[in-house]
Amino acid sequence: MDKIIYSYLLLLNLCLFWLMAEDKRRAIKRKRRIPEKTLLLLGLIGGGLAGLVSQKVFHHKTRKKYFTIVYLIGGVIALTLIYYMRKWS
């Protein structure tokens, strides 16, 4: 079960990191963007750490404070999940 959850979190974080990079690229090229709802949802369900890192790396969505708040909440959720999985193992 632990491997499934770790794999889920890893895949989710990689996906969100890639989507943030892609959205930044599309913003620069003035092309169709990735919906904010998608980025926020992925951040909230466990991808918050990648969301925070990608904000710094790509300097993307940094002016919108609700992105930072949602990514912080998602990061806390992911870290709490990891903490309890390690504690119960």
C-alpha cells in the first residue's frame, strides 16, 4: 500500500511540475493555456510541493496568492500522509 501512495504522490508531483512548465511556455507564446482549475486541483490533492517548486523555478503564477495557498495546503496534505505512512510502517 505504501508503494502505491508514494507512486501516486510522485506521479502527481511530476505531472503538476510539467503542467506548470507547459503553461508558462504557452503563456509566453500566447497560446491556449492550461485551465487554472486543473493546476489548483492537482496541487490540492497532493501535488502542492511540485506546485511550490515550479512557482520558484518558472516564476509562474506567483502573483496569484491563492495558488501559493492551495499549493501550501496540498504540500501539507502530502507531507502529513507521508509522515503517517512512515509512522505506521
